[in-house]
Amino acid sequence: MKRRDAIKMISIGMGYTLSASTLATMASSCKTAPSITWVPSFFSPLQGRLMEDLLEIMLPATSTPGAKDVGLAPLIDQIVKDCYEAKDQEHFRLGMESFFGQLGDEAAQDKASTAKLTLLLEKHLTKMTPEFQAAINELLSSEELPKLAGDKDLYLRFSFIKNLRTLALSGYFSSEEVATKHLNYMPVPGPYQGCIPASDVGSTWAL
Amino acid sequence: MPLFDDKSPTDYDAIVIGTGISGGWAAKELCEKGLKTLVLERGRNVVHIKDYPTANDEPWDYKHRGKSSQEDLKDYPKQSRTGYTTSPERRHFFVKDTEHPYHEKEGTRFDWMRGYHVGGRSLMWGRQSYRWSPMDFESNLKDGNGIDWPIRYDDLKPWYDYVENFIGVSGSNEGYSQLPDGNFLPPMDLNCVEEELKKSIESNFSGRNLTIGRVAHITGDNRIGNRGACQSRNRCMRGCPFGAYFSSNSSTLPAAEATGNMTLRPHSIAFEIIYDEKKGKAKGVRVIDKITKKTIDFTAKIIFCNASSMASTWILMNSKSNRFPNGMGNESGELGHNIMDHHFKVGAAGEYEGFGDKYYKGRRPNGFYIPRFQNLDKQSTKKDFVRGYGYQGGASRQNWMRGVAELNFGAGFKDSLFAPGPWRAGMTAFGEILPYHDNAMSLNYDKLDQWGLPTITFATTIRENEINMRKDMATNAAEMLEAAGFKNVNTFEEPYGVGLGIHEMGTARMGRDPKTSVLNKWNQIHSVPNVFVTDGAAMTSAACQNPSLTYMAMTARAADFAVKELKRQNL
């Protein structure tokens, strides 16, 4: 399928598939979320809270810590603010606005539901049709912002999600809590052993 | 270290300019042979272990988890081109471009990565230590590129032995004709997938081999002086608290100090070798003291110039006299020309199915090495390029980073990333660059540095031979991985600027004829016999092996000769 066609499909709601269960949860549970306990420096306070919720959905607490436990949202706020080049920072901001903009009034009213954020993540990650995914990959392979408004919006939004996932995973697994307590942390391993049973090690090496 | 103070003399038997990998060796050899030696370093002092402030830092100790902020990078627009030198755990060992500017001829790029401190780049080097082979010293003569080397492998062999014994090189003797064996400490392990790759390459490709990288690390139960064995932390570039890898700071400078003959003078910018017109030789070195801003002349019978390839040449070019209006020893017009490096950033990587029940322990600061296999004999002769390349690579099991490519999220996804992922292997080729006269540096008197000294303008580029070689580098990497059963094999080729290999060399080359070279077979300036240049500047060709071991061997050889000549009263 040509990229243009694939992109047209998402604009009429066919670029991704929605399960009945997601649609059902989407209709329920809208509550006012508690505000965040940290002061964002790059995100707005509202974006900070949405980010915290979104990251917790991406990497939720289970038997291992969740995004919130390791302070992922404040870390990403700091990294985007300090480490991104101006252009990338602007793209990140525009992509984030576009992404959360899909929440409509709910976001503005500070009561976006977990279900709706989950749905958005599905739409941008797990529930893309292969054709749409290929079209997006082609779109993102360009270094330049597309000229057409629709393409530009998709480009920014999908770049944002891509960058956010990278930041989230690297921030999560490089946190002291996860690295030292849940991965295999050995600061001074001793002589390298090239081939040992994986069962002797267990989790991935932390470093 | 016995540092220079107000009571220190200004006259010595020998002066060594620079404390990096070759300067450290010059200091050790000259001091051990009884010469009172002044060792000049333009940067600050770095004391082994004490001055490795980040050696034990963890990622979470940094606000941005090891990423550099835009504010941090402002001072490092060029040094950050490597992508790894300016991260917060290493940045303090690299120069700020804002304080130490250089220039590039429009439309060209030169990546000059360096650190100004005691130990120089011996602290941050890659530690890969390969001998050159007889073929490498003969290649210029055979294919007519550049000029003939004035030495052969046999001239350097005893000095390779000598240097390896002192620095400690871990590796495996294999009997390869294009990569001579050495005096090795026990080799580091290959892991299971690397062993599979080795078997496949050696059975499917005639004339190709894979061996564990040869690195200047102490292994096994060995100790060398106060240095202990490698603990597989892979944080070498920050300085090793175990002294497990060779650096000037851990090894040669302490040896020089132990003789009582060394005076180390940090903060001393050597910018001119003073020529004595009457005696027809050098009488000393002119220095700016960075602290007092004063210019001081130091005198000595012999001078070893080991400031690094480009900086040693800069000093010679800036040493002008009636006898040498174009720079000391530059009658040939070759000074500052023939810049070489190793071009890289080309290779392939792929995934390996299997060995899911196997893992490894430790962060091995080393990988595998596939020695050069092109243009060795009739069968391997290529039509579209001369010389060759070797690969450096490694296999490992993927960690959480594999999650970046998976378009997924949520509890199950997150928890799956705690388990080791599939094996991957990749390799990058390092190829020989020919000596091109036009790959050159010049002094820029329009743009002076903060000391009022000329800066350098570089004009370098790779050419047809290298560009053709790069295609072969990518193709063969992929073919070897595919033959070994790797899946999803992808080749890569990223932009490369000359210097990025941090093996820059060739600007004061050795040769048989003073009309076409700067140095003779003993690294002596043809026309100034008491000045020796034994860093990368001396190189007549580049081969494709990492060059530091050769610089060290050349330095020890030249120091031995210099002291004998001094005793014979020839200098």
C-alpha cells in the first residue's frame, strides 16, 4: 500500500484496530486525577501529570517497580529540557501536544482516564495495522518535517512516542532501584567468563 | 611524582615533550639509562588512581544518566563528534574545543580528539595492541604508494617483545603471517556465539580467521608492579583503579620516577625547539608556563618530541630559524603532510538463534579480531583497492534495549525485558588509509590561540581507494555473519571524518631519503640529529592495525639508539 493511502486510512479510523474490550473501558471511568508532587520544568503542570500517568501505563508497577516508583516523568522532563537540541525539543513539545490533544477536553479538564490513555498508546503502538506501521516508518525515516499539515502532525506525534519509549526504557533500567535490586548488578565482576549457564545468572546484567 | 619547582634546573641531559603513550616510554627509557630528564606536559597533572574521579560512578549518579546537556556540550563541538568522548564520566579527559580550537579547510573535516593532561591519551586509548607484520613495512615499496619505510619488521621485533613484556598484553598466539604472535598474557575468553562464528569463518572462508582481541590488560593470576588483573568493569576510559590496563600514569611514568632521574613539569606548553645554528643541532625547548604565562627556555643534549602526531608536527612547523625557514627538518616539504588514520564505521550486525541457555559473566573490555585477509596473496588480490582492513567486533545477549524496537508497552512487556534477550553479534572494519601528500595540516597565523600561538588548519579526506574498500568491508562482514547462520543481518556505513579513528599519524614521516622524508630510520630528524620524533607523526604508512604498540616499540628502540649515540659523543 502506498504511504498516502495508508495515512488516509488512519484519518478515517481504519489505520488501527480497536478491540471491543478497549471500547468498553473507554466509555467508563472518567475521574479527576490527583495532581503531581514534583514541579516540571519543561512540561506544563498538566502535561507533567499526563506524562506521569502515561509512563505508568507503559511501565506499570508489578512485582518490579513501575515508572512512578523510579521517578521516570521528572527524569524525562529534565533530560528533554537540558539535553535536547532546540529543534528536537520543539518537535518533542509539538508531538506531545498533538498526542495529548487527542484526549480533547478531558485532558484540559485534568481528568483523562487511564483507559483513554491506554487506547491512545494502543493506537500508536500495538494496534497499528502493518500497512499503517510501514507508512509511519517511511514517514519517520526522513530527517525533515513533512510539509503537508496532516503528515506533519503524524510525524511529530509518532516521533514523540518513539522518543518517549526510548527515554522511558533507558531511564527505567538505568535507575538505581531497578539496576541494583531487580537486574543483576555486579560492579566488579572479576575475570570475564565467556560461556556459562544462563541459569547461573538469572536476570540480565544491569551494566 | 617529582614535580618541577623553583629549585629545579633549566638544563638537562634530555627533554621529553609529552607524557602520552610514547612520551611515557621515552621518559622511562631515558631515565632508566641514567639521563637526567625533564618531561614536559602542556596540561595538568593526573596522578594514577587519585585523579580518576569518575572511576566508580554509576549511571544513576548522573542527573541525566550519562547524557550530556546542551550546556555541557557548548565547549565540545568537535570533541563530541565521536559520540562517546564527551559523556560526563569521561569529559574531563578531553580538551574543550573552545579553549583549544583548530580549523578545517572549507568542505573538509578532521576530527582531532585529544586530552591535555599527564598521561595524554594513554588514559583513554582503546588498548588494542597488535604488531605490524613484515608485509606492512613493505607495502609502500611494493605498490608504490608513499615512500619506502627505512625499517623492517625485524628491526622492531625485539622492541615489540620488550614493550609487550612491560605493558602486559593479553592475547592468543595463532601463527598468522599478517599478524605476528607476541609475548602474551592469557587470552580473554571468546563467548559461545563468538566461538561459533570463529568455527564458521575458519571453515567457510579460506584465509580468514577470528581471534580474541589483543589488549594491554593484565589477565590471569599475573601482576606487573603495582598493577593488578582486569576485573571486567569496562570503565577503562575513566582510568582504572586496579591499574589493569597500561597507561603512562600507571606504568611508564612511575618507572621513570623510580630512577630519581625524572623531573615532570605539567602546565608547560612546548611551542618551539630552539636551533643552534653554530652547532647544527637543537639546544633546547621553548615553553610557555600556563600558570605564570612566562616563556622559559630549557636546554638539553637530546630532545624527544612526543606531543602526539599533530602536536609534534605543530611544534616542528613552529620552530623556524634561518636554517629552517619552513619549520625544523622540513627541507623535504613533507612536514605536515601525508596525514593518515584508520577509516571505519562500516560493518554488519545480526541476530543469532540458539544458545538461549548460555550467558557470560563480566563486561569484557575487548572483542574479537578478524585480521586482514584482502590483498595478501594472488587469490585475495582485489581489483579496486590496495591494502586491507581488519574487523573488531563482539557478540552479546541483548538487554532491555531490545524493547526499544518492539512497539509494545505494559506489564507483560516490561517484565519480559528483565530476562536476557537473544544473542547479537556485530563487527566494524578498520581500514588502511594511504599516505596522500595533500592530506595536510598548516599553521594558521590569522587565528591564534589564547597563548598567541598559531592554530592548525587541517585539509583531509579519504579517496577512491578507501571508498572502494568500504564497500568490501560491509559486504564481507555481512557474508561472514550470514554464513554462520545469523539472521536479520544488516550492513551499516556511517559518515567518517579523517581522525575519528583517533589513529591520526604520518605528518613527519620516516624515510631513507631526506628529500622525501623528515626522519631517518632511528626517528632522528635527518638534519637535526639530536631531535627524535617517535609518536604517530613518524609513520610512513598506516597499515590497518591499531598503532600504539608500534609507537611504543619505536620509542624504546630510538631511546636506546639515542643514549648509545650520546655515549659515543655523536650527539
